[in-house]
Amino acid sequence: GAGVSQSPSNKVTEKGKDVELRCDPISGHTALYWYRQSLGQGLEFLIYFQGNSAPDKSGLPSDRFSAERTGGSVSTLTIQRTQQEDSAVYLCASSLVGRAGTQYFGPGTRLLVL
Amino acid sequence: KNEVEQSPQNLTAQEGEFITINCSYSVGISALHWLQQHPGGGIVSLFMLSSGKKKHGRLIATINIQEKHSSLHITASHPRDSAVYICAVWGETSGSRLTFGEGTQLTVNP
């Protein structure tokens, strides 16, 4: 079956512009995660959605970052007024049963802020 | 000091060698993940474990909760095993966030 998909695969933007990154999780997966991987750095948790519960936003680095998950499926990560330090690969993962479940990762969106 | 430390950072091996990658953590955990990141960037979950040992093909993962330590072993290594291997933990008090190690870059030469 289809895995987790993300779009766009690459995004180049100018400093100060807003960007939207999209994640389509595996159908039926209730949990969805966003992570960030900066160049040469480890993975960093951003936000977690589980079913209809309030999302865990504790990893978002600033109020310029926000995310939504509509209808328990597709998620959008929005970065407002992008900065150069936002340049990274943004990864989405989904799992069937939240914390207890194996996470399936998307291919990521590579964001470059000039 | 990071909550999750991996060693070595880089590892080069010859095809066929037995490989061990180590992960130490400093917090109480609910579970530990081993992930594999391919050269193209794709990430695959290899194991999730909270005790004992798991085996899948040539891969074996062990965890010692008392010592706060896990190891990932690869038997009969192959060039296709070349990747970054990442350890990540669910902290007991970290809610839904995984804390990741910096990763171990493994290169297996033919």
C-alpha cells in the first residue's frame, strides 16, 4: 500500500516568506508526527497529533511555526516569516497506535531559505 | 550532555564483519527505537524495544534498562547496510516526544 507522502519534495524560498509543507499519512493511522533535521544535526521533534486529541506542540521552536491536521488525515506545517535557520529537512511520520506503534516516515521536504 | 549518546559517530567495516553500535541514555524510558536512514534520506524504523532482545534477519537489538544502554548488532555486514543508524527514546516523562541520538554513520566496504 501507499506509504507516507510529503510535498513538495524540495522548496526554496526567500527569507521572510511563508511556506506550507504537506504530509499525507498512511490511511488509518491515528498518530502523526513532524520532525526537523538540520544539516549535520540529529532529528528534532516538532509536533504530534493523535486522533481528535489536542496536539502536543511542545517541540515547535517558535510561534512562527504552526501545524494543522484536518479530518484526522492530511497535515500541514506552516512556517511564517521564514529565517535562514529554518533551512532543514522536514520529516513527517505516522503510526497506527500512537506512542506504542512503529513510525513510518515520509521522504521529507528539503527547505532552503535564502 | 545529550540525553541520548551514540557511539561510535562513524564506523567503517569490511563486508562480512560483525558490527556493534551503542546507545546510552540518561533518562527513564518507556521504549527505545532504532532507525535506519538511507543515503537518500529515507528513514526506516528497525526496532522498538523496552526490554530484552529483538532479532530481524541479520539485525539484533538489545537493551539493558538498568544500565540505560542499548546495542544494535549487524551480523555478516554488507555494503547495502551502509547508512546512518539512529537511536531514539520515549522518555517516561516526555509525553509524545522522541529524543534522538546524533546517529552513527556506518560504511561497509566490499
